Amino acid sequence: MAHENHPVVFISYSHDSEDHAKRVLNLSEHLRKDGIETILDQYFPSGSPPEGWPRWMMNGLEKATRVLCVCTETYYRRFRGHEVPDTGRGVDWEGAIITGELYDARTVSNKFIPVLFTEQSSKFIPEPMRGQTRYLLDTDAGYQKLYNALLMQSGVKPAPLGALKRGLQAVHKWSEEKISTAVPASLILQTVIFALAAVWCLQMRMIASAAVCFVMTAIFAAIEILRRRGLLPASVGHLCQTLWDDNQLVKKMSLGLLFVAIVTSFSCTFVLIESLPSGVDAIEVTTAGQTTPRRLSNGNRQLFFCPPWGKPLTIVAPKQKSFMPVVGPWRPLRVSSDLFVQSVRIMLQCSEELRRILPGSPDEPKAAIKIAYDQRELFSGEFSGKTIVLTNESSSPGDSGSPGDSNQIVSEPTLSIPGQLKIEVFNAAGVLMVGPLEFSVADGQTSMIIPEP
């Protein structure tokens, strides 16, 4: 027996498979737990109703306030009467009753509701019901929509109809509840732009600029809060609606500015000179694609374009080893004296007496030289009398030069001041000719002469 004020739902479906019948039963049980009485052919312990299936179907369809038609390919075929004889007579019978009732009502009825278990079954909704809202029950949200429809609680209650207004008052205030849930896209974009700029300026230690951007962000947020609470004055609301709601140009400009702000924040950074080594008044900073370096003194701050995917900055200072610091987005590069290492360039020149006794012909076996630095072998190779340059700078193609160059460059990044240099020269037979000679490295630019044996 139906409970008072509880909807009664008849479930019409086809027995496609055992799994399909279980899904229909689960739907029926779920509805019953939620307070909706259901009529289903699976609720008979004896297997069939006493009055027989045809009369049970007629009585159930008549008693029900709503009818759920579970649409599948098999259901559609049997509903239309296209099934093979002696198969699916239940749906065929129900289809005839439903079609007749819709015919009598001139199809003006919301009693019959098509429901689907899969999106693909939408093409199997019988033609008389295709004008009704269909419900896809593959999610909890889909079931909730069906439940609301069965309880006649779908949609929203319309606002009361007010009196006609004239002039400016005819324009809907921006603070009315009608649009309180729709935040203008331009307002969102501009709020994000100022918030992004505020955080970036704060990261770059631009306190004044960060404060201005934070204030603008707060103003935009306050406008939206007042609008939602209906506290925004009509004149201000009208102005805001004109600027943000109805102006497509502002919306496009805001989107463009947001793109520019994002690209700029990830490709530009400030270089802050906090301290410089003693004796250094200024440094030169070069970025990728820049031909003329920028000169920065102690305490200076400058903005550089240095995208993370490009080449890094190069910093050069007098008598200091040049270096390329790691530059990342959203953080300034702070240059201090502890980042610098004194440049070392030691020239080992061969004396004229030693040069005369070294093998000069290309066919003669060559002498060899070994250079150690702080008990570690730094260089070992042929020695033809060329000047050997030891440096802690990275060697470039121009340093090594062509075979005719007079200097031989040995680059060692760990070379520093102070340090101990040990030199040995051997003849072609491997016999020690000169050394071991020991030099104390006490200056960044030094020239040493290797004497005769």
C-alpha cells in the first residue's frame, strides 16, 4: 500500500541480461530506501502475481504517479513491437499501454520518464518519450537529478515579479541576487593580475609596488563581497556593470594583460648588488642576446630579461673569475662578495738556455713536463718550449687557438690563491732534466721562468 504523500513509481524495463536485471533492482531498492515506493516485477516470492502479468502491468501503470522506462536497444525493439514472436511480451504490452495513454493525453504528460544506464542508450528512447528530460544514472549526481524530479523539486523558485522601473533604475543593480553567483570574468582576471604582481614585487623586494598591488586586489575583492551582500551603491554597481559585465573589450584586454604578467614574471628578474669584493667598484652583467654589458655598482638594482629556458647571466669583475649564476623565476639574484673568486693566470715561460737544449726537430722525441698543484697532478704532456698558461677561467676556443699559437692553455677551475706549484721537466728518455721546482702562488697574475738544468 502506498504511504501518504510518497510517490509511487512503476519501473518498466526489458530482461536483457542478469546483470541488467540486477542494476534495475538496485535502482528500485535505492529509491525505496529514499522514501519512494516502487512497483517492480522482481518482488514476487512465487515468481508471478496472482492476477497474472497482463492485469498486474495494467494495474501498476494505473496506480503509479510516475513511470521509469529503462531504455536499452532490447527495450526499444520490444516497445515498438518489433521483437520476434513469443519473446518480450511484457515490454510489448507495457509499450502499448504507455503509447495509448500518451495518445489520449495528446503527449502532454510528464508521467513517463526515460532513464539510461549508459550514454549510448540515448538513441533507444521510444519516440513518444523523446520530448521528455532523460536521466543518465551513471553517477550519484544523475541519480540525485532523477530523485528531485520524482519529488517535483527540480529547478529553482522564481523571484517575485516586481514593479516596473524607469530610467537608470530599470538597469539591474550589480548587487542584486539575480547575478550574485556570476562573478564577471574581467573582475576575476584583473584580481588575479594584481595578486600575481603583488607577490612578484614582494619577492623582488619592491615593497611599495607590492603594497599598491595588494591594495588593488583588496579593492576588487571588497567590490565582489559588497555586491553579493547587496551593499554596493546603485551608482557604483551601474559603473562596475558597465566596465566588467557588458564590456567585451575590457575582458579581452584583461586576458591579454594576464598573459603578459605571467610571461614577464617567469622571464624577468632583478639583479641586486649587495656587496662587492675589495677593490672592485663595479661589475659587468651580460644576458643572452645582449652585446653591450650593463655596469652595476654596489647597491644598484636592475631588471634583466633572463627566461629560464635561455642562457644564464654572465658576471665579470676586474681581477675576479667570471661566473654564470643560476637564475630562476620569482626570485631576485643577490650578488655578494662571497660569490666571487679571484682570477688566477700563471704564465710558465721557458728560459732561452732551456729552449736551446730541447729537441727542435719534429722527428725528434719530445721532452715532457709535469705540473702539480697542492700535491695533485695538474698537467702532464709534451714540452716543446711553448709558454704554458695556468688559469682558473674556463678556456674558450680562442684560448687554445690554432697549431701555430705560442701559448698552451691549461684550465683548472680549482686553481686559487694561495697554493703550491711543483714543476718537473724530463728528457725524451724520461730522465729528470729540471726540477722539481716549487713556486708559491701568491698573486692572481704571475709570470714564472723555467730555468736551464
